[in-house]
Amino acid sequence: MPLSTEQLLHLYRQMVRIRRFEEKVNQLFLEGVMPGTLHLYIGQEACAVGVCEALQQTDWITSTHRPHGHAIAKGVSMDSLMAELFGKTTGCCGGYGGSMHVGDPAVGSLTAIAIVGGNTPVASGMALGFKLQKTGQVVCCFMGDGAVNEGAFHEGVNMAAIWDLPVVFICENNKYGASTPVEQVVKLEKLADRAHGYGIPGVTVDGMDVLAVHEAIAPAVERARSGGGPTFVECETYRFIGHSRSDTRGYRSREEEAEWKARDPIARLAAQLKESEQATDEALTAIAAAVEEELEQAVAFARESPARAPEDCLRHVFTEEGAH
Ligand SMILES: Cc1ncc(C[n+]2csc(CCOP(=O)(O)OP(=O)(O)O)c2C)c(N)n1
Ligand SMILES: [Mg+2]
């Protein structure tokens, strides 16, 4: 069924929220205001939003070292996310996690796992729990192209396949695992072909088109929910900026970057909305303005929140003396 205007505007708003969050965070980081390190999601917004819009609040996602977009799309509040990046007590992990471990169980966003491929068996384990308890919940497991060569990926996907677990594997193929081009480490043209080795369906979609992502994920989620087992969905996408802060992008050309930037998922949906007369420029500007307000509020909230005290550092940590 085609999405309503209201749903399309929601997809647009969600992508703008992620984009602006990331741009703001990058700025704060470069100003030296924000501690830690960052892997930004700019360019890949259609993947997180297209996937999470096909999920219910009670469904779950697992995420990676590039998790902000996934968390926002699943419903983690910008306030708690921003506070987490500032290491504040009001952060979604109480300031203990930082950028690479964000999440909030209250909205079905498992604390992100930064070990490449590490979330695949965890997602399958969660899906096994849901199946045994007959809860009807589904897990969507986000991963990068780098994950498909990890042993954990093999074990996690295979287990989900043989037991028909309610999980959808979403591989965001952004063409590089840090500086390594995917074609140097995978012989297949489509990563989705890996799925055949596990006896599950594999599909490749345009990850720069939020509607295409949503269209591919929705049936995969319903298939998983109704006991049909897992699907592997490859989203072809691109991160517009470096892998992390220190990346000077010497492994790819500016021309290649420009080609992908011309496929910006936000500009694309904006153009579609205007062409179909479902939104005016003014309406889209109003969405952007509301997002700006939310963002400013999140930064103020994070800045004003109390910092994690040094004496709390060992809390939740197991040492020789036991749990703290
Ligand atoms: C098991 C493991 N090996 C190495 C790393 C270091 N590392 C962090 S991100 C990354 C690249 C991951 O590439 P990909 O899965 O394609 O995700 P992307 O960064 O492109 O989103 C690597 C090698 C890690 N976190 N975990
Ligand atoms: Mg990658």
C-alpha cells in the first residue's frame, strides 16, 4: 500500500532530524566541546529511517559503531542521545557508553555494539527469545559491509536461518570498511548473494531511496513476524564524510563522492514530495525549523546536565573485587 502524505512527511522529518543531529555533533566535536570519537551517518539516513518505519515500538534493533541514525530512527530522544555524547548522567546510557554504545531499551533500541559483526549473534539470540516466548516481536540487525566477513556474522545468520528466527539482517553497504573497498574483500557483486549460502532470501535495494528501503523491509519484517524466518537486505549507500575524525579519505576520489552526494536521500524525497504536490517548500522549511528547535534544546539539555562523577567510573564494572 502506498504511504500517505503524513507518513511521507514523517520519513522526511526523521531523515532531517538525523542529518542535522550529525552535523551539529560534528561541529561540537570539532570545536572540542564534545569528548570521545565519532562515526557519523551523514548520507545513509534513508537506511535507518526506511527500516525503522516498518517496525513497531515493541520491535527491536541492534546497531553498530555508527549508531546515532539507527537510535534516532527507532525513537531514542535527541536529548538523551546528545547528553550521552557529552558523557552526562542524563544520557541514554547514563554517560557511560558514549557515541559507540547508544541505545534505549524503552524504545527497542539495544545498546549499540561497536565490534564489527558482533551484533549478528546477539540479534539472533534476541529473536530466539522472542520465538520461544511467542511474543510476535521482530529484531532488525543493522551492520556494515565489513561485517559479512566476520565469523560472528556466519554463526549468527546461520542460526537464525536454521531456526526460522524473527530477525531481518540489514547490511548497509557503503562501499568501504573504513578505508578498504568492499570489492577487495568480497568476490561477489552483490553482498545479498551471501544469503543463498544460508538458505534465506537476499535482496539488494537502493539505500539512497527511503521508499525503496521501506518497501523491501516491510515484507521482510512481516515474513519474520509470521514465522517465515530471516531475510538479508543489502542497502547500497554511501557515507558522505570520512569514516571517523582522522580520516582524510585518500582511498576514494572526490568525483565518486560527488556522484553519491547527487543522490542525497533527503533532497530526493523533498523533490518527490514537491513534484507530487504533497508538500510545498514552505512546509519542508517548517519541518527543518522545528528540527532546529529540537536540536538546540537537546544541546542545551546536554550542556546543562550534570557530568558523570569520577568516583562513579567503576560502577557497573566487574573487577577482581566483584561488581561495583
Ligand atoms: C571485530 C572488529 N574489527 C575491527 C574493528 C575496527 N573497526 C571499527 S569500524 C571498522 C570498519 C567497519 O566497516 P563497515 O562494517 O563496512 O561499517 P562502516 O564503518 O562502513 O559503517 C573497523 C575495521 C572493530 N570495531 N571490530
Ligand atoms: Mg562500510
